[in-house]
Amino acid sequence: MREFDYDPTTRVVFGENSLDRLGQLASDLGGHRVLLVTDPGIVRAGHVERARQALREAGLECIVFDAVVENPTTTVVERGRDFALDEGGIDFIVGLGGGSSMDAAKGVNFLLTNGGRMEDYWGINKAKRPMLPSIGVPTTAGTGSEAQSFALISQPDTHEKMACGDRKARFRAVILDPVLTASMPADVASVTAMDAISHAVESYVSSKSNHVSRMFAREAWRLLESNFSLSLHVPQDMEARGRMLLGAHWAGAAIENSMLGAAHACANPLTAHFDVTHGVAVSLMLPHVVRYNASVAGNEYHELVTAAGTPNGGPESSADTLSERLAALRSLARLPSRLREVNVGRDAFPALAEDAARQWTGTFNPRRLGVQDAMELYERAF
């Protein structure tokens, strides 16, 4: 068994309408004047008003910053910081929404408490001062950002995602309320679910995976794989939605205790250069990466396939079985199955492959990912 250093510091509250407990949780953690970081869609869905009411009932002030966009850039985070400084007296932060809102909330926390620019925190444990206590409330079953100490913030010029990680940035509490995910449009539900599935599969075989991360990833995969179809086709089924939300959270916890791999390394350049939605990009690459890793991760893929109760012929064929299942889930979600369908041409492969080989996540893939390897993966996905 590999060594690990497991440091659980986040309280997780799960259940329908658990958002109503936000005020009491924030109060228990010492909050008085709360900055709620979110996006306009969450405001329209009515979730912000529910959160504000819960905070008010606990006697807390709530100031809303709702200018977060998908794949938040340093500019968005700086605007959030400036907004908080103008309001003054902020002593608590809530991130409410998808991964973008929660990442932005963590980013604002970095700048508000430690100053400087987001680039200063690119890497691990760069913050020198304490950070504000915070709560994460996901409204999608996808990124698992609420379970992680990393904020993924993009540079506005290159669109490169900076992974800024620090244990002080972790949410002190997380609210997992399946009711909040009911407002997701079908296309968002599909994309975020595939993202969560990719987290479970990639973290399970990551070179940094260990007993703890695999425990989380295996349970995440079991919950996500078995409830994927029902959650998409019967969206009012709160039981299925709850299992998807919990699965996405456990997948995020798996990332926090291990890392990702080549599918994310190849997906990030597709988002940066062609604006392919992250979940779509990962779902295009993951089945091919699984087959690429078969020679070194066959036993681990066999464990995942077995955990899902899928008939298989053993470790030798499990990569193929898993790859086919991932492609089938992508088809159920009605997502593109080839790069050509998202207008990515072969002429872009050299630049994409160079970028993929430089991605931090690729360094944790169980099989080495070089430029030529990335070229081959893009060709398979074409």
C-alpha cells in the first residue's frame, strides 16, 4: 500500500433542503458579514434568495457578488476582491453554484486575505496568512470543487488554467442539497456528470492514488455510473440526483487525495484553444486515455469495472470494457463523440499536443504522456 497523508477538515452536510442550514453553519463557524459568490444563473434559479434568507434568519448580513462566469479568470476574481473591499467588513465567504462559482470564491479568499495576484498562488501552499472561513454549496453534480483545496483560475490572455492550491482555502463546511441540482438544464446535467465520472476514473489510476483516494473514487464511480441514466431521463427523481451529487463530491475528494491524468491534460487545451466545454472535452478524450493506459492500469480498471457490476473478462480486457462503458454513457448524454464534431481539425494537433504535454495533470497519469503520445490520443479521438 502506498503512503498517504489524509487530513480531513471539511464538514459535509447532505440532504434535501439542507441549504436551509446555511445560516446556522456559517454562524457556528464565526461568520457575521458574509460575501456570497455566485453567478447570474443561480440568481435567476432562486437559490441566492434562499441562501440569503437562511443567512438572515441566523442574524447574518449577506452581500452578493454575482458576476462569476464559466471558467473564471483572474479578472473575475479581482473584481470580486474589489467588490468585497468596497463593501468592507467581510469575515466569511460562501461559494454557491457550479465549480466556477466555488473556484472564484476560493480565489477571492486568496486575494482578500493574502493580497497580490492569483499568479502568486499558482502551485501549492503559497498563501502565508490565514484565510477566511468559508462554505461551499454546489448546484451541479460535477466538478467536486467543494471537496478540494484548489481554485482553478484561468489567465485572461492565454486561457491557461492555474491550479492554486492551499489547505487554508478549503471550505470549512459543504452543503450537498440535491434540490439545488433540479434547476440544472439537461445539457448542463449531462456535461457535469461526465466531468464527475472522469474525476472518479482518472483519480483511481493516478500515480498519486492511494488507499484513501481509491476508496473515494471507487464509491464515486459506483454511484455515478449506476445513477447516470436515471438522473438524466427522470430529472425529478431526487434519490438519483442525490446519489449523483454525492458521487461528484466523493470524486472531488478522490482528486484532493490523489490527482488526475492524461484525459484532463488533453482536454484543457481543447477548452483553451477551441472553447470546447470542459466536460465535453474530457468525455471526448477519456475512453481513449483508458485504452492508452491499459498496459499499466489494467488491474485498477478491472476493479472499477467489477465495482460497477459490469461483466468482464478480467484485467486484460477491462480497459476495453471500461472504455466502451464510458463511450456509452457519453452517448446517453447526447454529447459529441469525435473531435471533428466540435470543429477541431488535424492541423491543430501539433499545438494541442505541445500544450497537453505541458499540463500539470498529465504528470500524474500512470503512463508517461509526451507530445507524440498526446498527438496519438487526439488522432484516436478525431
